[in-house]
Amino acid sequence: MSGKPYDVEKGDGVHRGHPVTVDRYTLAARINHWITAVSLILLALSGMALFSPQLYFLTALFGGGQITRAIHPWIGVVLFFSFAGLFIRFWKANLWKSEDGTWLRRIRDVLAGHEERLPELGKYNAGQKFVFWGMSFLIVVLISSGIVVWDQYFYPFTTIEQKRVAILIHALAAVAIICVWIIHVYAAIWVRGTIGAMTKGKVTGGWAWRHHRKWLRELVGRRTTRTPAE
Amino acid sequence: MTNSWTDIKNTDLVVIMGGNAAEAHPCGFKWVTEAKATRGAKLVVVDPRYTRSAAVADYYAPIRQGSDIAFLNGVINYCIQNDKVQWEYVKAFTNAAYLVKDGFGYQDGLFTGYDESKRDYNRTTWDYQIGPDGYAMVDETLQNPRCVWNLLKAHVALYTPDMVSRITGTPKDKFLKVCEMIGECASPTKTMTSMYALGWTQHSKGSQNIRTMAMLQLILGNIGVRGGGMNALRGHSNIQGLTDLGLMSNLIPGYLTLPTEREPDFPTYMASRGFKPLRPNQMSYWQNYKKFFVSFQKMMWGPAATAENNFAFEYLPKLDVPAYDVLRAFELMKQGKMNAYICQGFNPLQAFPNKAKLAEALGKLKLLVIMDPLETETARFWENHGIYNPAEPAKIQTEVIQLPTTCFAEDEGALVSSGRWLQWHWPAGSPPGEAKTDVWIMAQIHLRLKELYRKEGGAFPDALLNLQWNYKDPHEPSPEELAKEMNGYVVSDVVDPNDPTKKLLEAGKQVAGFGALRDDGSTACGCWIYSGCYTEAGNLMARRDNSDPGETGAYAKWAFSWPANRRIIYNRASADINGKPWDETRKLLWWDGARWTGYDVPDIAPTAKPQDVGPFIMNPEGVSRLFARGMMRDGPFPVHYEPFESPVANVIAPKVRGNPVARVFKDDFAQFAEVASPDFPYAATSYRLTEHFHYWTKNNHVNSVLQPEFFVEISEELAKEKGIAQGGWARVWSKRGSVFAKVYVTKRIRPMLVDGKTVHIVGIPIHWGFVGAARKGFPANQLTPFVGDANIETPEYKAFCVNIEPTTGPVA
Amino acid sequence: MNMELSRRQFLRTAGAGIAGTSLGAFGFGGVEEALADAIRPFRLTNTTEVRNTCTYCSVACGILIFSKGDLKKGEKAEITHIEGDVDHPTNRGTLCPKGAALLDIVHSKTRLQYPMMRKAGSDKFERVSWDVALDRVARVLKDDRDKNFIAKNNDGVTVNRWVTTGFLAASATTNEAAWCTYKVVRSAGMLVFDNQARV
Amino acid sequence: MFPPAPNPPIAPTPAKFGEKDLIRKSASSITPASPRQTEVAKLIDVSKCIGCKACQAACLEWNNLHEEIGTFNGSYTNPPDLTPASLTLMRFTEWVNPETDTLEWLIRKDGCMHCEDPGCLKACPAPGAIVQYSNGIVDFVHENCIGCGYCIKGCPFNIPRISKVDNKAYKCTLCSDRIAVGQWPACAKACPTQAIVFGTKDEMKNWADGRIKDLKSRGYQNAGLYDPPGVGGTHVMYVLQHANTPQIYAGLPKDPTISPVVEIWKGVTKYVGFAVIGIAAAAGVLHHLVAGPNRVSEEDEENAEKLTGSDRT
């Protein structure tokens, strides 16, 4: 294998054994992820509570409407910075590759689980990249539009008409991000063995072979693999 | 006010000039909007600024401050030239036909008899020719060149529309439009009302401003009728009452006057107050002067006032000068000639002109006593507040005693409205802390002084020791007791001269009105014009029946209106010479063949025959005066005089500076800007905003919110010329002081063309000072000149000169 | 004599000829029901109403002062609200921006509460008792009067005047206070005596 | 003179309307009260207004509001904008009439218009924080307010303001407490010139007709009533000298409606949004049922072991 490994992130590694284990996410990355995840869920709950009267009861989870209204933007800030951490970690590996096009063209095979018909992939497939960039984009939209309607601190800086547009955009973006989130979560469930990546930080060699073979090869080729005894 | 607030609804034309009723008297102004909405009345506003009154006016004309007489003389000239005269009224009810002495004349801004060294006139020629029968001579045909009408016509001929425009800066077309609207009211069925206030009084010729409009109203036949009149909108809640009660250096309650030292004894005093009728049959009501005076003396000194001692005539102090008005008081103070001064609910450091002089004067007192419900700048004149009050306490040796008084909500008694209604009110709250009523405090001062005199003796204690003070609780006379004194009561029985068994008046009873007062000491009355307010029938001031038969706006059973519960004074003039109302739809009084009847108390003897007795019963002529005789110090006809500080010389009399007979103290004259001074090129005026009440509401949070910060108003043109930004800071200064203010650049003020010269106006609202809830700011009186009106010494706040420049904010 | 008013006069007379109001119609015939939570309970319920006159200008608007406690019953009364008196012929219940904010002047933070004295050269007021304050006033006035009273002028005419102490009378006190003031001031022979009428 | 309401009662007085008279409640579906109470209205006659601010003072006083003392900023409009304490505000405009070249000082009392179709209420997400009574009063119920400021976005007149102190929205209540006992709102009662009057909506329209006739007789050919149909009419109406150009009165909107953006946000977005989310979730479930889980096979593991050289052979 030649050239610079570009799909391998800091902390990725392979361990010989039965089965082979592969380090996919460092502890820091996982903490970062889960902060983001919790924030996003809280935001979705509080946001939906304020979005629809039918879901207003959800404000009870936060201790009432006033608190929900007050806390939502702050969670947004947490999400923004937390996601920024993820972004810095992951953006490189999420850059578009030629095989991603192929993968997308064969989306039917993807959905049907015919992985053998797909090209070998790096650390992320095009679906994951879509989630990554989708999240990135929507979070920027949400924080920007959110600030416009965060009256407590930013009321004087925009006109009411701008706020109206902002709040509509915010709502639309929120719907979109929830959909992206559903895809993200579903994919993690559907593709068995994935969740461990974000809980224990590890996947099995088989999982890596099946879904991200190029990445696995790169990891293997990069350095001498270690036995668990080491 | 000759009429009442509610009567304004009856008018056809409201002229607001010399005032800003919408802004200063919003709830009274309601009746203007009513007249407009229900009668289709028109509103004309003539003012240097486009005011809140102008905002709802049908027509607005600008005028340079201090040129009202030129404007109004011009209107009179227009009316005469265009036959807009209510001839029947003028002939029957004014002195138009009276012949004036041959010696009287006018030239170049001055009347006959001027003595420049005294700044005064010898007024002996300013009078009627008296015929062999002892009565004034008249020419009913108005042909005699010496009759008042012809003299007036000649006097105002100078004030052509072009001349008026040249002096006042009012564009000629606007002036003529106003003339036209006013001229229509010469019809007997159209009336105009004049609503004015300090915009006319606060000039060195304030009295003549008002007089000119009064003359115009007489020419139009608008005095004494519903919806007409001269309506002085008084400022403070009881300033009418305090004036009525004579709390002035030269007055006795009910517009009687103190003796001067040229009247050494009672007979001499009474000799100049005889008021013999000048025409046959006239009532000349002041013939009753002695009854009112003696009854007053009896109320003051009770048994100590006897026929033998001329009813304690000597107890009254005698004046050596015309008046010890406030300007003179502060001049004396500044000269170190006064030692103690008591301010009762008054803030002179803010309210009188030339603050620097006032502060210096107060600093020369030994003792300053303040009675007030609120903090005032005066009470703290010695306290350092940086540039807002740069006093040095250590250098000020004045002892200050500040006494807390109750306010309106905690006391009981009557206040007199501008429409002369005496309205009783009741206390609603407990006073804060140790605050006490003014009555209690005055009683304490009196009782303590009396005690000291009893113990120690001293200078002429008689008047003080014998002051009648027979109250149930001498420490705090009750409002009822005091009100009953003002109404008056019978001291000793008066029996019918024809039937000695019949008592006409019974000792101890309240008199029913001033008609019952006597000059022999058998009645006592504190204020004759209030007589009738608290009779045996009870406290009429507390009446609250708001029925209004005929919907005239009279409300005859609401409270009590002086005199004699009369709502419109001179109301006999609402009917023609035969006693028939000028306007049937607006009738007020009429002669039913035997007596006067109608909606109001007749201002004439009820059985006085209309053809015989004139309606102006207080005048010995029985008619009103277009020619004032010697009653005004500055002329029997009004003349346009420039303010003492003016951007232009007097066009009609360039040599005359200011009002030629206004009193000016030497040091103050040195502090006037020269005429047309390039150092002080802008014509300034000061005024109050509707959100504020003088300096009081500085203590009120809400009102401080509504207009929070001191500012001045200038035109867009001047702002551009000076490079002053909207809302930016400027320094404004006169020859007497300097202020920093925010600037309101407004379309409501425009430069004027006066005698070919552009004159810019600077408007300076009053309110701010250095105590209270409001932001600190400068009072306008740091700039205003120390000179008053020639007749009554009201300071010239409305017209003076300043300069202005942009600046950064004040450095505190 | 009972001077209490007949309250409803206006509505009877004023209604005639003008579009009669059907304001009463909001009511729907006195359905007795507790106030909804959203609507504040009416503030003036169970207060004492006293009729007074606005302290500011000479329009002399009728006002109603509402207080907790009733002075007539000898209680302490704390004023809680002031508004216009609809029965008053001039203002018909209306008030201007000063009148509408009268409560604020009654309860102003700068209301004076106690007699205070500032000694010569001092930079502060100090609280004193009424007796101390009034005795001091009387003493200074008497000393000044005795020293400067003019009984006769140079021509020998009795003039009995005192012009070294002055009195500036108020503009918003009652007639009764003014008359009392007049008596006290004039009987002392004081001539430097003026009021707010000029300004 | 429009006959004023009698002096206020001091004896306990039953409220003339209340909870039972609600016709709308924010973020809640209720059955509108029936029959409806007579609709009330406040009529502000700009041509009679002298800009004295008695209404502002009376409002502050009656509602126990504390406004801060501001600064001068080049206008008589003080404070410069509505605030949580200043529920009403005189707005001053110096306007030169281009037809006559004369200055007119237009003074408009700003505040809640009590729309028949209230945008604030539509936008409000908190159940019961904004209510509308059948007499037309739109009121904020502060216990339920969450301070989100959606009412500001919903309002076509830019009226509600959020308090920095308690983070709740404030606006004119039309003095619902006073009207409940037969009184006029504090501002209307105080207004010295009866530029503000209060009564039933029909009375106010009639009264306005008389005023408009008077104004036309004085040359204001475009005098008219401002009762904008775009919001179903309002329970605060203006008589304007120049009703054809309401914008000159400190930006009074010409044809106000609830912003289409707000309508989309509170309308279609909500339904479409939830639909999309639902579809996404359902698609996942469906896919799982059809395709089953994507599992790693033994073979995959072996391949990985081979690749890493950890195979057993």
C-alpha cells in the first residue's frame, strides 16, 4: 500500500485475536459523540414541545415551559460546540471519494445488504458522510436561525420579519435534522455490530472487513498489528 | 377667566395666542375639542412654535415672541377698516363715544407725559373730558375727533398688514387669514373666545398684551356672552384663590388695596376710593368699597377695630413703593437689605429669573424657611451639585429650616379654579412622617411670635396681639372656621330703621352675600368677593349637583363661583341694550320686562333697567374701556414695544428700548444683551411641556419618564447652520448664564423674517433641576432676564436672547 | 346641609341627544361569577373613596382618591389609587399626564417627612423637632422685626411696616390656609409678600 | 361628548366576563363561547389627540408598572419604543403634507390592537398563555407564558414585549379588570380630549362616522376609520385624517395581516414536518422488517483474521 493513509483517524488501530478487534473511536471521541447525541435529543424534545401544542406536555421533562424555553438555546450552544469537536475529528475522513459515487449508485444493494457487490470503503461510507455533512450543515443553520430568535440576548439585532423567516427556517431545519438523526440511528441499529463502536470504541475485524475494508486494509498496512498480549 | 371652562363648548372660534392650552391645560382644552366636534367651531393658534395646540388647530400662524401687540393692533385695524365691528355692542357697552382730554396724545412710541428719568408717565391727560354736570362727555355719533373710537382708529392705523408682518415675522397671508377668521365673529351670533396664559403675561408688556385682545373682544362684542370672553388660564391649582385673597404686597382680600404712605389717614385713603359714577344711573359698584374694607378690618382685628380708631386703619402697613413684588424682594436680598425669607410651597431658585442672582441673594439671608411637601432646589441652594449647582456650602452663612407640609391629598379646604369656582375637597390619606398642614404651621408661627411679644414686648405689637384668633383649637384653626371667616358674619344685630323690632341681620349669623356687608362695623368679612360661599345654608363650595338646565355649561349648583355664584362675569352684556339676547340659541340672561332672568346670576342689579344701567358695573362709566384712562402705567392704548432683549430694534419707535416704563434695576440692565446683539443673535423663549408641572413633577417618577431629559428646540435651518445634530448636545448661553442641553431639531420651529432679517428661535422647556426623581438638568432661569411687566412685574420669560453652539455633553 | 351629590345626573342628561351608550350591555345581566384567573381582581374593591381636586393647574379637575383605611373613622389611610371624577362638570373623569400620575407625587421618594435644619456654613440638613424649628423661626423673626420695624417714615407718617423679612406664599394651598397665612403675615406688618401669580 | 362610564365601584362587583366567555385559547382547542358577548372597542381619534400622554401615565399607574427614566433622543416619543412596562406609547411624527405644504404633527397612540384574528395567539406555543374573550379582548395570561417571544413574531403590529425581569410577554390588556366591572380602560378614561373613547364596537363605528364627517368638512378628504380587515378587524380602531396612508402615522401598517411566514410556520410546516419525521421512522421499521439486520458473517471475521495475520493456521 502506498501513499498517505488518509482515512485513518487518530486512535484507530487493529488488534490481532479471535476475533480481530479494531479501535474505531477513542474515548474522547465517544464522549464527544454522546454529549452531542444527548444534546440533540434534548433539543428535539424541547424544540418539538415549543413547536407543537400537542407536544407541549414534553416541557414537563424540563420543569415547565419557562425552563424549556430558557434551556433550549443553551443546549443548542452545547450541541454546536460539541458537534464542532466531532467535526474537527471527522471531517477529513468524511471527504468525498470516488468509491462513494459507486456506493451511492448501488444503493439498492446497500439497502438489500448485498455488501459484496459494493466497492471497498474507507472509514465511512457515503451514507455516513451524508449524515455527517447533513448534520454539519443543519446545525449551522439551526444555530444561526436560533440566535436570530433568541430574544433574550439578540432581540435588537434583527427585524421582526427577519425573525419570522428565521423561525420558519429553524423549524424546517429541525425537521430535517430529526430525519437525518433517524437515518443515523436506524443505520446503527440495522448494521449490527456498529453500536459497539460508540460504546466500547471497538468493532470486530469482521465488521470492519465487511463494511470498511479499505480502512481495515489501511490500518493493517500502516503498522505491525499487535497481539492482545502486547 | 371671565367665563368658565365648560362654557368654551359654546364658542365658534377659539383663538389660542399667548398660551398653549392643549399642552398646559389638557382637561380644559377638552371643551375646545367639544366645541369643534359638536358646534363645528374653528381653532386658530398663533405661536412662535407649532405647539400641541397647533397640532389640532384648523389654522396655525407663526409669530415672533414679544410681538403680540403689533399682531393684535393689526387685527383691530383690520376690523375697523373692514367694518368687522359689532357696532351695537361697541356703541352701547364700551367707551368708544367718550371724549378724551385735549392734552392727550401719542407720538413715536410714547404717550403724553413721559419722564425718562423716572421711567414713568404723568398720566393726568389720559382721561375723559368732564362736562359741567360732573359726568364724562360723550358723542354718541362717534363723529368727534377726540372720541375714543376715533383716537383708537388713528392709533392702530399704523399697524397695516405689511407693518404687522414686518414686526411679527408672521407671513402677511397668514396674518390676513387669521384676521378674516376673527372678523367673522363681529356678528352678534358668532362668538370667539380668547384662551391665553403665560405666553402673554411673561413679557415686560404682559398686561397690555392681554388688554389688546380684550379690546378686540369688545369690538367684536364677545365679552359677557356664552362662548366668548377673555380666558386667562391660570397656572396653579389655587393661584386664583391666592390672588383673590390678596397674598401680595399691596393687596387686601377681594382686590382692595393697602394704603400707601401718601395716604396717612383713613379719610385720605377712602377719598381716592370713592368711585363716583362717571355717567348717570351707573352702579359703579366700587362705591361699596368702604363696606368691604371695614368688614375686612373687623374680621382681622375684631373688637380692636372700632369706629373710633378708624377700624384699626393704622394696623395696616403702608407702602413706600408700588409693590414689594418678588423681583424687588430678591433685589433687596441681593443688596443685603433682607434678613429672613419664608417660602411656602414655592421654589424661587428655579421659578424666578437669573438663577445666579437668586442664589447670591439667598446666600445673604440670615434665615431661609421652607414650607413644602417636597424637596426643592431652593431649600438646598447651598448644596453643591457640580455644574448643576456649583454652590460652596462653607461660604454660605444662611441658616435654612425646612418644614414638611401636607399635600392636597391630606388636607381639606377650597381651591379656586381658573373659572372662579371655589371647590371644596376632603382629605384622603395620612400625612407622611411628621408633615403638618400649612394652617398648623402658620398658627404656630403666629402663636409663638405673640407669646414672645407678650413676654418681651417689642416693636408695635398691637396688630399682632389683637389679631382675631378665636378658634376652637388656636393651634390648628379648622378649614370650616376659616372658610366662615372669609364668607363673613354679622357682628352685631342690625335692625330695620323703619321697624326697630325687626332684625335685618342677627349677630353671629353668616352673611348671605356681600350685599349684606356694612361699613359701620356691624359685619365682618375676610374676603368680600367670596361672600356667599359659606352661609347659613352651609358650605356652598362643597355642592356637588352637576345638573345644567338648558345645557349652557353653567352648572350653577356645582360648588360656588365668585362673585355671588356668577358663572360668566359681565353677563348682562350677553343681551343687547334692550335686554334681548344677542343670540337666541345661546341666551344667558334677558330682561323680562321687570327684571333680569336667565341661566346665570345677573351681573347687575336684578331690576336695573337695561337702557339705563351699563353692564360693566365695576367701572364708574358702566361701560367697558377701549381707552384705559390712567389705569395702565404704560398707556391707555397698547403700543408695540420690543422685549428688553430683542434681535431687532423697534420698527415703530427705534429709540424706545423695551417697555419705556418697566422697572429695571441698575445691575440687571447691565446684564441685558444689546438690541440686535451679534453675541446673542437668537430669540429664545421658555415654556412648560405637557408632561410636566413646572418644577414639581421632578419629584414624580412617571412624569420624569414621559419627558426624561433637558433639551432645547431649534429649527432644521439653525441646526444646519450651526452643525448641531438631532439629539446631540449644545451649549446655550445668555448674558446671565449658560446651560448644556440635548437638542431637538424640529420642523415645528421655523426661522422668521423680521424687518428683513432672518430671526432664529430657540425654545427652552422648563422642568429640570438638581433634586427629585428626574435626571439632573438645567433650569431655563439660568438664562432669563431679571425684568418684569410694567404693571404687575411678571418676569419676561417669554422673550430674550441667547447664543447656541454644538458641544459634547456637560462635564459634571 | 347635606351637599352630597346626585351622582347620576350626567348620564341622565348627557345621554340625551347623543348616541346612547349600551356599555351596560357588556354585562349580560349580573351573572354572579368569580373573576377568571386571567383577569386581575378589581383593585378598588373595598377601598375608601374620597373626593378631591387635582393639585396642579387651575382647570381644577375633580379627582377620586382611593385609600386603604378611612380617615373619617379615625383610621390611618394609605392612598392606593387616584383617578378622575366622572361627575365633575369640567373634567368628566379625565385627567392629564400630571393628574393621571398624582399617586406618584403623594408617595414621592422626595416627600418631606421631618423638620430639618441646615446651620450656617454646613453642608447638610439635620433633623430637628418641630419645637426647635418653630422656636428658632419665631426668635429670628421677632429679633429682625424689633430691629427693623418702621413705625413712622421720615415725614412722621405712621407706616407700621416691616420689610426686612419676606414671605412667599404658595399657589396650591387651600383658600383657608391662604387666609390664615394672610392674617399672620399682614398682622406682623410684613410687606414683602408675594405669591406665584406672577410666574 | 361620548358619555363616559360612571365612577368606579368600591363595593365587590361581579365580573361581567371571564373564563366562560373565551373564544380562543393559545395552543389549545376549545369550544368557543356561545352566544358571544357584545364586542367592545376602543376608538382612538388621532385628529383629537393632543399627544399629552395622559394615557401613558394612566396606564402606568393603573397597572402598577415601573418604567425607567430614559434619555432625550430627538423626539417627544418617550420611551422611544413600547416596553414591558410601557404598554402604550404616543408616537410623534412631524409630517409635511405634500399637497398643502403645511406641517402636521401626527400623534398616534400605539399599543395592542386586540385583533379579531390575533397573530400573537396563533403563534403562541404555550397552552392558555394568550386568550381571546368573546367581547374581543385579547389578553395574556402570565402564569402560562413561557417567554418564547413567538407572539412578537405573530403580531402584525409589533406590540408584545418580553420582560427582562420575569421573561414574560406584556402588552395592553385593554384593562380587562376594569372592563369586567363596567369601567373604561384607564387610558380612555384619562384622555382629556376624548381622543380615546370606549364602548361597543358598533357604537364606536357610529361615533367614528360622525368624526369622519367632521374631518371631511374641514378638508381632510381622506379621513377614515382604521379597522383593518386583514386581521378580521380590530377592537382598537383609529380615526385617521389620512386613512389612505396609515404608514405616515409612525409606520401603522397599511393592510396588516398575520405574516404569511408565520402562517406557514404555524400551519403547513407543522403538519408536513411531523409527516416527514413519521415517514422516516416508518421507513426504517419497514426496511428492517423486509431486509432484516445486516450482520457480520463468520466469513467476514475470518477474512479479517487472515488479513491481520491472526488466523490459526
